[in-house]
Amino acid sequence: MPIIAVSNQKGGVGKTTTTVNLAAALGMLGKRVLLIDMDPQGNATTGLGIAKDDVDYSLTELLQGQTTLAQSIVRSPTAPVDVLPSNGDLVSAEVAMMAMPHRESVLKQALTGIETQYDWVLMDCPPSLNLLTLNALTAANGILVPVQCEYYALEGLAALLGTVDSVRQTVNPQLAIAGLLRTMYDKRNKLAQDVANELLKHFGPQVLASVIPRNVRLAEAPSFGQSIFEFDANSTGAAAYLALAQELSRRRF
Ligand SMILES: Nc1ncnc2c1ncn2[C@@H]1O[C@H](COP(=O)(O)OP(=O)(O)OP(=O)(O)O)[C@@H](O)[C@H]1O
Ligand SMILES: [Mg+2]
């Protein structure tokens, strides 16, 4: 079963937009999908129509051993996706985890037995390489890296891939690159084209064929608590995320 961390320490590159809409697309394709919100900002939680500060339990309590997985999961009211929600409390869980003996594998332990319940697990990571991200990379068998096609995109990638290597060598030898995903792509922009081509040159087949275009409907959907498929199924953004779900379903990483 794919357990995918959607991660890039660079902020605002489309991690949350990708996690939410890929999860919704896979759900629409009939897959049982769990989205885990690893970011205290809770954007994926609210983006799927869940009031992040009103949930009974969140990832925070699960990581501290105070609740079971079943107690913490909420069904999105809008998309066919289950969610392990998060909010600002998650910062305290991260601090508490620092003192735990196997602090990088707290999430992995908490997810024991999940294979029988879901076909896909997607984790929306925060924009840093902190202990929460490390927990996601330890629990994952693949990392999906959204890359915004702009000048500084390649710079942070070397650091991120270095982290993936050290995670492989220490806590998680199974961690594969599920793909680099070009996001917010504007085909009329020469710089975006150049960066997209550079990515292909450096990373070859690790770059996914699906490209996510810049589409204002993708930016509007979260304020309605909806994925792009409920908000505007006919948009270019919806078509792109559906194509991504199909590509990842075919691809063995
Ligand atoms: N393809 C797109 N077209 C237009 N706007 C987009 C697209 N993808 C993302 N956005 C917008 O860009 C902003 C950043 O996207 P998003 O929140 O998904 O990035 P992120 O990597 O999760 O950010 P953070 O690092 O803060 O968690 C948001 O306002 C989002 O609505
Ligand atoms: Mg985000």
C-alpha cells in the first residue's frame, strides 16, 4: 500500500493543494484514502471542510498515545476522504515527542495495522525538515515532492534529497521517491519552461509526466472547504489532479 509523504521544506509550493486534491481524486477513483495532516497550520484539514479547532481529537492526541487511530479519524463532509486532522496543538505534540525514545517512529507505530483499512495514505508535511516531517518520512514508503517552477526551486531540492538519503540509511530503507511534481506551471512563462526542463535534465524519470497548471480555481476551492472536484470539476486543475492520481496508480516506485 502506498504511504506517501508530500513534502518539500520550501513554503508555498503546492504541498497542501496537492495532498488534498490527489486524495480526493483517488477517493473518486474508488480507493480508500486517509489524509494525515502533519502541519500545525491545519490547511489540509480545513481544505476538506473540517473545522480544525472543533474536532474531538486530532493527530496531537494520537502521537501522544492518548487516543486510538479509530478515535482520531474524521470523514471529510465534502470529499470521499478520511482525515487525521491537525491544528496548532500539534506543536505541543512535536515538543513532547522530542523526549520519546524512538521519537522519529512515533507516527509509524501509531499507524500499525493501517494496511487493512486503506488503499492509500497521503501525508501533508509542514514547510520544514522538523521532527513531524521526519516522522512522516519514517512512516512513508514514498515521498512526493511538489516543485514550483521558479528560479530557486532546484536549490532546496538537493537538501531535500540529501535528507531522503539519510532517512534511508538510518530509519527507513524503504523510502522511495514517488516523484517530483511540477506545480503552478504557467506554459506562457519562459522561466517556468526553463525550470521544468532543468528538472527533467537533472532528475529524468523521477519527474512525473503530470504537470499541475496554475489555475485560480485551485486557489479558491479551500475557502469553501472543498476539493477541486466538488468546487469545479471542469477546471484545468481538476483534470490535472485526476491525471496525477491515474499516473501514480500506474507507477511502481
Ligand atoms: N496550481 C495552482 N494554481 C494556483 N494557485 C495555487 C496552485 N497550487 C497552489 N496554489 C496556491 O498557492 C498557495 C500555496 O499553495 P499550498 O498551500 O498548497 O502550498 P504549501 O506548499 O502547502 O504551503 P506551506 O508550505 O505553507 O504548507 C495557496 O494559496 C494555494 O491556493
Ligand atoms: Mg501546506
